[in-house]
Amino acid sequence: MKDPQIGKAVPRKEGREKVTGSARYVDDLTFKGMIHGVTVRSSIARGRILGIQFGEGIPWDEFTIVTAKDIPGKNCVALLIEDQPCLADQFVNHPEEAVVLLAHADKYLLEEARRAVRIETQPLPPVFTIEDSLARKQVIWVEDNIFKAYQVEKGNVDTAWEAAEFIVEGEYETGAQEQLYIEPQGMIAQAGPGSRVTVWGSLQCPYYVHKALVRLFDLPKEQVRVVQTETGGGFGGKEEYPSMIAGHAALLAWKSGKPVKIVYDRAEDMAATTKRHPSRTRHRTGISRDGKLVAMEIDFTLDGGAYETLSPVVLSRGTIHAAGPYSCPNVRIRSRVVATNAPPHGAFRGFGAPQSVFALERHLDRVAAAVGLTPEELRRRNFIHEGETLAVSQVVREKVQMDKLLDRALELSGYHEKRKRFATENARGPIKLGIGFASFLHGAGFTGSGEEYLASEALVTATREGKVHVLAGSTEMGQGTNTIFAQIAADALGLDCQQIEILQPDTALVPNSGPTVASRTTMIVGKLVESAALSISKTLQNAGLLKAEYGSKEFQDACCRYIEKFGALQSLVKYQHPQDLHWDDGTYQGDAYGAYAWAVYVAEVSVDTRTAEARVEDFVAVQEVGKVIHPVLAAGQIEGGVAQGIGFALYENIVWQEGRMANGQMTNYIMPTSMDVPNIRVYFEEIPYARGPAGAKGIGELPLDGTAPAIANAIAHATGADVRAVPMTPEKLMELLESVHA
Ligand code: MTE
Ligand code: MOS
């Protein structure tokens, strides 16, 4: 048997292709007779469409032109509900809404043509902020502008205030954030009446796109095929929007009879596709004389943009994570996501949790100050332990050691020494240093009964030559799916990673393993791969073809003999929901997630009080994630997530003008570069999770949750500024600094 592959930094499966440039992204593909497609969008945030004018000087008869009337099935991007049109018909509800599609072989003429289309509209009054939407300044969604609301109740908050020695309140805000995957969104479609619809593209969830196309074209499932091409990052941004572009490309292909490619440039991608939901959170917290949380009342609101899309799910995760890794007997969380006339906000790494965790962890530092405890002492007195219950009344059954994580993080960062030293050093000059931390948890997998509904499947097959194939709908987007599945299958079969091949996700070939979201791939789908691989070797052993101990030669012989005798050698495994996990969607109580990753992050910052620029100087990320399958990829997940968190905290500021992103270029939407990111020091604690493959839990989104509040707490420590919002740009910090010195 081979040495274990899990726990080792084996070469990345698709690494060679990516590094040598032979990997094929959607824009690398061309098809015979292929033409290009573009989207003509609304010019206003809200209004009635009166007509479409095709300007002079363009040979319009050479163009394929598609409007809502050309849609063969239902005009929607099918997701949770079918509210978002694929092409606006009578009304537009945000300024980037697609109204007309054009296709032509000449890209440059196409661009001129796009500019020559005028959409005539009668404007209606729009709503742009959470406040205006809640106040129903205009009702733009059903009766009350609310897409979805949740309420979590634990104990009795109303009577708990009496036991509180201190009550601390606060309001916190986070801004929208653009995913900024390296590869912008794109699709190629081939279609035609009477034939099937096939799309190739950059995407996270092949079966989401499949579902949307089936509805849009009203076709039987077998006649729609979705293939994932090499994907240059998704970060949640390619969870839902690819269904829109796929629909557009397929409609143009359907009408023209030719393959159609739509690839967004960066500006269009930034303007039109989904971003992180802006948020506003209010906290009211009761603390006893001895520093125990006695009541937490949390009010959490997200700006959903113009259509519901995935917002209820993002809100759900944000709500469940809003009270953090603490044990408090009385908790009330009320949350809602509201409609505005901005492009729909969507999934972005962390899925609502970075927003609510920012508010909580910044708030707790303020609570600590009000009560007269250090930030760490307040957390220590309230950390959750095994057997205690989270806000949704989930009993934590795993081993959890927040104290230990905190000790380690504070020690590795030199927290105590720096906390003291900076206080004296800061008196001397304009550069102020500060250090702060955040402690948090992140649940992996779909929430509550979500995994049960998904009922994901994975397939493992073996060939006569002893090659093992993994077939899953899970996509590789840089986070390591292919390598991790190979390691898991290899160890289950006692083989080398090189003997495992991961098939390209293609709905015509691979089973539906659910979407590649919610940090679920390793923990949930990886477990299916592990079981399927184990059952292959069981099958061979039961057939008397393989002994308990074997090498790769024996495995190959056994596969060959088995296939000759019985035919295909394969195992399809379907997700089984653990019997002891219960969730109630009505009361929002129960086992929200099968497992959580736990973490403490420490940020050290410097603030130049003359320019109000904050820089992250050092970063320590300590987390418990179950078994680490691939040390380099795992550390990469944390480093990349922290870098995105630094952007969220300090730099990435979307300037909104009438519901439109006004700074949709990378020259003025500032993301951190390597010059702005310190050496991120990543440490793992490993407590194997009994239900994860080889003991692994999900980690993909975790790092986004704790980074921004750790930085905000460090800025507050450095300057005394009461940071309540991110991104904390120099402009905003300057105002805060002025109020400190006023
Ligand atoms: N890492 C890279 N390199 N590229 C990505 O697109 N997406 C993130 C995270 N890490 C992403 C990434 C998001 S939003 C999620 S939900 C998880 O990876 C999904 O992958 P997993 O299930 O394998 O964790
Ligand atoms: Mo990740 S935001 O769940 O794609």
C-alpha cells in the first residue's frame, strides 16, 4: 500500500496546465462559425420600458438581436424563486439590467452597435439605501420591500436585561465588495430549435446553470448540457450570475444557429455581476457584574439589490453566525434582507457571515471597554464549550478549544507585549501602532436540512488499467477540489494520487454533487468520494480478486479481472443525513451545521495620523479545521482569504451613483496588492471531525469572517478611533481621528 497522500503537499492536479499556460479557459476556446455576443443594459435604475431604438449607421440586418420576446420558455433566471428576468421586458429594476442582446462576428462592430441601441424608458422613483427601503419610501418589492426575514430566539431576552449590570449598544456597517476573480465571467453556447442547448463556461455550479437553462428554454433535462471550463476563481461570484450569461449566450445561439461567445471585460463584470451584500447591524448587549453575557439582541439587515436571487440564503448564514462562538443564555436575532434598485447582491466568500461577524467582534471590544475588562478576558468568560448551546440552541458536541486557540494566537503575535509597548511608543510620533483580534466560528456545508435536500452524489469508477476516475459536479476554481479529491480517493484505495483522475464537470457525465459553495466540497462531497472509493476496493475484495494488503499492480490486475467477469467497476454514493442532526426551519433552532471551524485572528496595524492611512503590518491566523488534507493548499486558502479580508477592511470601496458602481475599474476600485499584505502567519490545530473525510472540515470561507474585525479592533487600539464601519478608507478614518482629537 502507498504512503498516505493526505496530509502531504502533493503536486496540484491542474497545476502544470495553469503554470505552463495550456489550461483552457472559456476565452481560449473557439468553435467553427462562432460569433460574439454583447448585452445592452438599462440606463436608469428603475422605470418602465417604452421602446427600443436601433440607431443609424449600423448594418442591423447582419446582427442577431434578441429581446424578451425571443425566450422560448419562462423569462427568468431560475434559482430559489423565479423573480429575476433573463431579459427585462416591461420594467427595469436596476441600472445594469439586461434588455437587449446582440451578436455578430465582428467584435468591434458589435461594440459600436451596443452603443447605438437606445432603451427608451419612463423613470420611476428608485430606492438606494437600506434605510429608505425599510422606511418604504417607495415600495419596490411586494408589500414591504422585504425579501426574507428570520427571527432566532433563545431564552428570554426581554426579562434578561434586569440581570445586566451593563448594557452596551452599537451600530455597525459593512460595504459591498467585488469578488475580483482573475478571470472575468464568460460563456460559450451552442443551440438551435429542435436540438439541444450546450454551454461551456467559467462557473461554480454546473447544475444551477443547468436548472436555469431548462426553465429558460422549456427543454427536457437531457437536452441541456453544461460544461465547466477551467475557472480562474469564483469566490461566490460565479455561483448564480453564470446562469444569466449562459442564458444570454444560449438565446443568441438559439436564434442565430451559430455558437456564441460572451465574455465580459473587467468593467462590465464589476458593474453588472453580484457583489457582497452591504449590511447594517445593531447590537444591544447585557453583561453581568462578572463579565458574563446575559442578553444579546441583534438586528441584522442586508441590502439585497433588485431581485431576491440567493439573498435569503446569505441572510440565513449571516444570521446564524451573528452571535459568534459564545455561550449566552438569552439571545434574539432579528434579520431581514431588503430590496433596493441596485444590481442584485450575491454570494461572496463567507456568505453573510463576514458582515455579522464584523459587527459582533467590533462590538465586543467596545463592550469590554465599557465593562472594564480586556478584550481577551471578556471573550474568555463567554467562550462556548462542549455541551453548551449556540444562539440557535445547537448543542456543541465537537471538542472546542477557543481558549487554547486564543492563547496560541496571542502568544504567536506577541500580543501582550505589543499591547503594552505600543501604548508608550505611540505617544512619540504621528505613526500609531495597534494590535487587535477577533474570535469566530464558521459552519461548513449547507445550513440545517440543506444538505438533506441537496442529496448530493459522487461517482468513482475504475478502468481495466487500474486508473480511478472521480466524477462529481464539484468544480475546481483554485481552491483545490481536484487535488483534494485525488488525495482522498488515493488513500481510500491505497494508491498514488497520480492514479486518480478527476473528470471535468459536465452535466452529461457527472452526477449532481451539489453546488461548489458553502465550504462544502472537501467535507461533504469529499466524504462521498471517500465512501465510493472504499466501496470499490470492498467490491474487489468481496469478489476474491484483491487481498487486504495490495500494491498498485495487484489493484490493476484485480480491476482488469473484475471488469472482464462482471462489467463496469463503479460506485455511486449518495449523501446520507446524520440521524442525530435536527433542524427546524420554522423556529430557526437546531443543528445549523454538522461541523464548525474555530479561529482566532490577530492583526497588527500602523496608522499614519497625518494621512489617516492604515496598514496591516503583521497577521496571525490560528484555526482548528479538523484534519488538514493538503497543508500548502490549506494555508493558501487562509492567506488568500485574509488578503480579501484586508481589502474588505481597508481598501475596497464601491462608490454608488444612482444604483450603479461608479468606480468599476481597478484603477479606482482599490484592492490590496502584495505591497499591502503582510506576511500572513497561518497555524492549524487539528481535531479530526468524525464525519469528515479523514477527519477534515471545510475551511474555504472561514478566513473572511475574522480578518476585518481584527483589523478594526487594531485601528481602534492604535488611535482610539471608534471604528464602526468597513471599508475604513483614509477619508473615513480621517473623520474619526478628527472626532477623537476634538
Ligand atoms: N479559493 C480560490 N482559490 N478560488 C475561489 O474561487 N472560493 C471560495 C473558497 N476559496 C474560492 C476559494 C468560496 S466562496 C468557497 S464557498 C469555497 O472556496 C468553495 O470551495 P470549497 O467547498 O472547496 O471550500
Ligand atoms: Mo462561496 S460564497 O459559498 O461560493
